[in-house]
Amino acid sequence: MSHPLRSEIEKLVQSHPVMIFMKGTPDFPMCGFSARAVQVLKAAGVKQLSGFDVLSDDPMWEALEDFSQWPTVPQIFIGGKFVGGCDIVSEMFEQGELQPLVTEALKAKA
Amino acid sequence: MTLSLEELKARLEELAPGTQANVTDLTGTRDHWQAVIVSPVFEGKMMIEQHRMVMKLMQAEIDSGVVHALTIKTYAPSKAPKN
């Protein structure tokens, strides 16, 4: 059985080219990992980052973990697809794999 | 119960033939590990998939607490850093 809030998550990740579920907001992150993920995404060329604060919404937090089958926050979705958390996104940036994904997702939405 | 460095390395290398794991004990207490894993099965896969494969392999040890924390870096052989 799928989680009742699954469609809400689906809607968010489909309607924003780059979407981060995090603790706090992109402007005011409440956790070091979330803050680092935001920084990396900005460095990869994301100008308008859409964020969802899981601290403000426990049911959505639960639904998110169920949706992505990933146990930690932050979670980054690019072009509607789950890309990973802070470590993965940082590593992808260092290897030059993140930037093309971002560029493509932004272009697809433009 | 904890694993030794050699045991963890061997465990990770069960992922697939040709897998090489380089394991570091971050704290000297055999519960916070870092592993750099190079495997042919990672070729052409997104990093999230690579990480999921390793975490799935280690699920039982992580759930039971035998491995408390495992930070991983994964590379396909064609992308592995040379050293």
C-alpha cells in the first residue's frame, strides 16, 4: 500500500526542476548536512532552489522516507528523480556529474 | 560484536567479482568505518544506485549494529581515482 501523502511528494518533485527536502529552509538551514547540500546545489548552478522543511511537517517527513526508500534527510531530487543526500550530491559535484544533471533539468523546465 | 577491518573488507568485496574495497577505521573503535569501493557492477549506474547496492549488502550488519556507521565512496573502475 502506498503512503497517503505520496502524491504530494510526487507533485513537488515533478513541478520543481531541483527540489530539496531538508531541515530548515535553503535560506536558513537547521542542520549542517542540509546546509552543505544547499551550498553544493548553488555551486552547481541552481539559482532558485525549492525547499521543503521536514521539521515543520512530520507526516511529510515520513512519507518522504517511504517514497525514496532512503533513511536520512536532506534528500535532493533533480528532474523529478531522487539523486541522493548530502554526501552523494557533494561527491557528484566533485566528479563533475551534478552540473550536467542540473543544467538538463533546468532546461527541460524552461 | 564488531568486525575487523579485514572482515569488513572481505564482506564488501562479496558485492561482485572484481570488487575492491579499501577500508579505514575512522575512530579506531571498529564501529565508524569509511570504505572506498571500486566495482565493475557500478559501471553506468547513478551514484545513488551504487550506494543502495552497498547498503543493501550490508543491511543486516547495519540493522544489528555490528556496523554502526559506514561512509562510502563508490567508483566504477573507469572513474576510480588513480593513486
